[in-house]
Amino acid sequence: MCTSGVITTDDGFLEQPSTSSGNFGCSRTVSPVGDQRHITANQLVLEVNHELDLGNYIDKSVSDPTRYQLLVNAYRPPKSYNFKNDADENKRPFIYNWLDQYDWLSYSLKVKGALCKDCVLFRPNICHGSILGAFIVSPFKKFRDFHTHAKAHAKSKWHSSALIKSTNFLKVMSDKQNDVLSLLDSFAKEQIKQNRLKLEPIVKTIVFCGTHDLPLRGKRGDSGNFTDLLNFRVDSGDIILKTHLDNSGGKSKYISHRIQNELVVSCGNVLFRDLIQEVNASDYFSILSDETADISGSEQLSVGIRFVKMYNGDVFIKEEFLTFIKLDKLCAENIAHKLIEFLENSGLDMDKFVGQGYDGCATMAGEIHGVQKIISSKYKKALYYHCASHKLNLVINDINKDPQIRNTIGTVKDIINFFRESVLRRNLIPNIPMFCETRWSAKYKSLRIFNQNFKSIFQTLQDIHTGEISINGATRTRGSQLYLSISSFSFVLNLKIITKYSCILEPTANILQGVSIDFLKVHEHMGDLINIFNGHRSNVDTVFQQIFANAVENCEELNIDIKMPRLCSRQKNRANHNTDNIENYFKEERRRTGRYVATVIAIFVSLFGLYQAMARGTPEYAAFFLPALIMFLYVLWILYASRARSKHFSDELHNDGKETVEEIVENAACEISSENPKSSTSDVDHTFSRSYSIA
């Protein structure tokens, strides 16, 4: 209780009230009772209940404004304060100069000891009681070793943590730094930035391997092109990657095979998103699709897209691959459902969907229940187009049904496989690409290169046949069989015919498969190609004579006998023309059986139909009406020619009354040295049926 007189306290000290302004509570000067000394002016005015005394907030929750005032303007006793009164008997008192020496230090009159402002207001987690617990949860009073303990406290991890928090708090309160949420957000941004810098070389390495068709992994998970390229980047001075690989744990390096797969998928998603945006920026697009199977045998649908892109006023046609769609069923309904679902979920603007291109199988091209019909019924502008290159391939495939053409191509394929099966045999001839069953442009290329190197191939097989090349018995036997197969004039002539038109059709197939091809270019090229085939059709004898002369020249260089096949009166399995000249024989064989003419006409008719469809914009059934009419007239001509020939042989047999048909057959079989025999009625019937089937 404070009065105007001297007060005796419970601890034996005298207390005198003070009227100093700015103080609240009781201010006092103290002297022992037994000493009877009066209170002097040098004694400090004590403010026991000062609101900024740090001792009031030990282990208590403090508001942000109060915490800020305590950090900036905590209560500090005057220099004249006698700290000996707060110390125990025979103990060293607190020294005022220490407050200036340690900026974190504060003296509390309430607890009569030293405290750390940072640690009291931002109390760290103290796991064990120790000397460092002072300054934080209790006042420090052992002032004899004050500097030792103060320096130890300043270096402790608890004080460092509290100091960082108080420093950031002061910056925030003084508007020099963002608040905690902003700090957390900026920390997250900085962390993302650092992670991106670490991932950048890893992603670039994966993209490099993908763009150069390099496998990522080797036999083991820690080997392969991917790991070697990362090490190469480190050796080249990539400090960020080196620091990341050296300091990161085994599970945080982001180079495992699972992370590689995830990064590959992420790269694909980014490319797919950019592609979809580019397609949507165009005016319209069409899709290309075909069924295929992967190496595991799973059925899938490959989907590509074609669209028009404008750049600096120029128009470019782009064709890009989109995805593979796994197929559970191969029916038209399932394929159409899968395809529509993918297109709609990919984010494409389906109002710009104007075309769909597939092959000619019934599942895809069916006019009633085909995939194209199901899609076009939902998207009216999506018109169906049968692949022009696929049509051309179908025509050429039908021509290959001719026995001699089929056998020649089969022999060429066997020879290529024979040499490519072994590295040693492959070095014996120039490199010839394998036959591709699905890409006719590659097959044309193989035939062209085979024809260019036919002399070298023939001589190599001849050396194998004669034993000049040391080789095992089984290989020599197979090589001899192939040598005998190509040692006939008939094979050489058929090879020249095939390669002549393969050289004409190869650029056509490549142009039709071009990415930037359009109707105008197709129109111009087809017009030129039709003129070429039309000229060959008008000058069949001249064109065949050129091919025949080339075949004869090759045979003379290779010492291949140029002779006709043996003739007999009854021939059912091959041509049997009545002539003494070898050129006329093969000419008649090509002309009368329809092989040569049918080949040229079939190609001409197909190309003419494509030309009409593209030039006039007519439906396919209307475009192929004229070619169908031409083929029908050609069949009638074959029937008429066969009927006339049958009548001619019947008249000859009727005028010759001395010999019966049986005698003609017997004489033709026995008299080899006689003149060419006359064909019998059965031979006429066979010729008629053969001409009809070829037509």
C-alpha cells in the first residue's frame, strides 16, 4: 500500500512513495531499517508493473502489436539503477553495460534477471532442461560467468531460430517484407524454380533421345544412353545437375526408369496439347486412321490428323500423328465409338471436322454399317475418302496374280532374303532393302535396286553354284536353286517389264503419300501419268520391242540362252504360240493371253478413275463408271477374238478329211522335227478359258 510517508515492507526495507511523472504503481527508495539511512536521489525509481517489462510475458501468448513493442522498445532500467539490490547476498550483480553489448538482451525488474527478447517472444522448442533454458523460460542470474553463457546462448540453434523469426516479424510489421502467407508462397515459388532448374537437363536429355530414336535404358537400370548423356552433361560443366546428383538421395534424383516414363508421358501430353491448339486455330481438319498391331499382338488404331495452317500469307498442309487407340473389338460400332470418344475428349473443335480417310475394307468403308457411315451420320461434314495410294496398290496387287509376274516377284524376294540372312552373304552383293508387304513404295524401291544390280547378283549366285565361293552345302544348294531360277530368258524379260513400270509407279506412290499433297498437284501428276500409259497402250509393239531388246542385251552379257519354251500339240499349263521367232513368241504370248495389255489397261483404267474423281469432284461410283465400261468392252473383245480363233481351227479340221483329230494329236507328239502342229479343239477351248480368266 502506497502512502505519503515511509512504509515498512515485509522484507524489512523502508519504502517511500515517489511522484515521478510517467510512472505508475509504487516507486520506491529502499534502505535497511537498522541502517536508518535516508533515501537519496541516486536510487532508481522502480517500476515493478511496467507493461513492457519482458518478465511479464514469459511462457505466455503475446499479440503481434505488443510483441512488436517489446522487440523495439522493451523496458530498460536507467543507468542509475542499483542492480545490487536485486542480487542475492555475496552474488555478482547485473551490469548495465551488458544491455549495450548484447542487443538481444533485456533485464526484467519483475523476475530480477536477464532474458532474451527473441527467445521469450518466439520461444523455440526446448527438449531438455539446461543452462540454455535460462534467458528463455527463466531469468539468468548467474552473472559471474555471464559472458560465457551469453555467447553460448547466442550461438545456440534455439536462439538462431528465434532470431530469424523475430527478424522476419520486424520486417513484416514495418512493411519491409510480406506476411507469413506471402512468405510461404514466395518460398514455394522459389522451390518450384529450383526444382525446374534441376529437371531441365533431365527433360532435355529425354527429349534428345526421343528425337534421335535412341533408347533410354540399357541392360541395367543404371546404364544406357540416358545415364551416359547425363554424365556427359556433368563433365561438360553443368553445375546445377552435378550439385543435384551429388547432394540428392537415391530416391530423389528423378532419373529412375519410372520417372523416365512419367517424364516421357508428360512430354507427350505437352506436345499433344500444343498440337490440338494448333489444329483448332486452323479452319478445318480431317483424320486418317488404320488398324495395326504392336509387337505384343495387341490390336490398336493409329490416328493421324491433317489440317491447313496459314503462315505469312502462305498455306501449308500439315499431317501429324495423334495417338494409338487400343481396340477390344474389331467391329465397326466399337471402332467408331472409340474414335469419336477420343476426338471429342481431346478438345478438338468438331465443327471443323470435314474429312475421314481409311482403307477400303468393309469394316471401315461400309456404306451402311461401316465406321465412316457411323461417323458421318453424326458429323455431316466429315466426308469419307478412300486412300488413293491404297487404291493404286490394290490394282498392282491384282496384276501380280498373273503366274509369271507372281513367280518373278517371289524369286526376287527369295534372293533378297537369301543374301540378307547372313552378314557374310550380305557383303557379297550391294545393299538391297527388304520387301515391305505393306508399303508399296518400298517394294518399288527394292525392285528398282535389284534390277540395277542384277548382273552382280547373277554372277554371285553363279559363283556359289559352281563352287568358286567357299560355303556350306545347304547354302550352296539353296543358292544353286535360285541361280537356276534366274537363268532363264523368261525371268529376265518379266523382271524388265516389272521394273519398267515400278520406276513409273514409285514416284506416284510417294507423291500420293506426301504430307503436303493437294488435289491440284494430284490432278497435274495424274494427267501426265495417264498420257504416259495411254502412249504405251497406243504403241504396244514399240514399247515391248524396247523392253525385249533390253532383256536380250542383259542375257547376252550374262551368257543366258535366249530360246523359246518347247512347243507341243496339247499344252494346258503355259502359252503355245505357233511361231518360229522368239521375239514374236513372247510378243504373242503377252498379247494373246492378255498379260501385257491387261497390265497396261488395268493401271490406265485405275489412274483414269482417280483422275476423274479428283478433277470433277464426282462420287466414286460415278467416277469409276467409265473405267468399268472400258473393262467390259475389253472382255467382250477377248470373247470375240477367242470365238473367231475357235472357228478358224474348226474350219481347218473340217477341210482336212484325210486325218482325224486323234491322228493330228498323235503326229504332233511323235514328229518333233516336223512343222509346228495345228492346235486341237481342246487347245482352243483352253486358250479361250485362259484369255477369259486373264481378262
